[in-house]
Amino acid sequence: MLMNNTLKKLLDLQNLDKEIIEIQREKNNVIKKLRDEQICYQQAADDQFSKKENKNQMEIDKKKLELDVEDAELKIKHLEGNQKLVKKNDAYQALSKEIKAAQEAKVKAEEDLANHIQQTEENSVDLEKGKTQVDEIKKDLLKKADEVKVQLLEIQGKSKRYKLIRKDVVKEINDKYISAYNNLYEKRAPKIIVQANNSMCGGCHISLPAQIIADIMSLNDGDALVTCKNCGRILYIENNEALAG
Ligand SMILES: [Zn+2]
């Protein structure tokens, strides 16, 4: 093995951090999925609320249309009454015209009312359908929220375990390397410790000088580390094949 103990421990640390990042990503995904479902439910519920409001408005409009029909009927009766009283032919003709217009207005008002009633019935079916859908979405959402609760508990447990292991690994590494690792972590996570294959830095892919390779090869003793002069990452060589390849 072409690596010293510090390097091995740092690699363990890097692998743990990769797992911890993965766990965090998993947690975020689970939460995001549930949030998306909540948004879907909210949209459906808002839609349903608008439909209900529309229904109330349509009931008000219906009363108004019924009054229009009544008004038209009254107007016709009134004009017919007047017509019985007039003596002159031209006045009679004029009232006939007015009655005809009032009758047409009544027919129109009755049509409007009939159309409105039909629309109300259609909306009512739609409203019922919507209610069933919203109820189903809500049921699904509550079920998923329960599942997510369990998932998050598992993730939390896993995260705790990894963080405990991480603490133990950190304890075994010299503080100065931990702070070097942490500095690199901020800039380069998750690739902090990289292989130097084919005399190239596995992080930034720059060609490494022969001296750097020689330094890595002699890492068997002590806790010294070799870093890439370009990106600052910690370098290692897994085995001779990798070096030869
Ligand atoms: Zn590099």
C-alpha cells in the first residue's frame, strides 16, 4: 500500500462525508416530494373553494333572472290592461308593438333563466366530483405524510450513526490535517482526497511533476501528506497498477 495511516483515515473520513452528503440529499428529496404533494393538494382545495364561491354567486344570479321574468310578465299584463282602455287606433297599434317587444323580452328572460339553471346543474355535478377528488388527494397526502415521518426518522437515525462514526475517525487524525481537510471540504467537497493516476491529479487533472509522484510513493512512514500544487487536494496512489496505467 502506498499510503500512510493518516491518508487511510482521511479517506475513511471522505467516504463518511460522501455518505453524510448522500443522506442529506435523500432527506431533502423526501421533504421536497412531500412539499410538492402539499402544493398539489392546496391547488385542488383552492380550486374547489372557487367553485363553491361561484355556486353561491350563481344562486344570487338565479334570483335576479327569476325577477327579470316576473318583471316581463307584469309589464305585459300592464300593457294589455292599458290596451283595453284606449279608444284610438294608432294608440292601440303603438301598445301592440310595445306588448310584442315585452313578450320577446320575456322569452329572452326565460331562456336566460333556463340556461342559467342548466349551467348550475352542470356546475353542481362538477362541484361534487371536485369534492371527491380533493378528499382523495387529502387522504393520499396524509398517508404520505405518515410514510415520510417514518422515512425521516430512519434517515435521522442513519445520519446520527454516521456522525458518531465520523467523530471517532476525526479523533484519530492529527488536528492540523483535520483543519486542512475541512478547509478543502468547503471548496472541493466531495472530492478532497484524490488519486494521482497516470501522473495526473484526479481532482483538477493537471500533470503532476515527477517529484510529487516520488513524494507520494514514499508516504509509507510518518503522517506527511502530499497535495496538488494546482488545486490543493490531497493526493494518493492506490496501487502500482494505477501508477503504471
Ligand atoms: Zn489538482
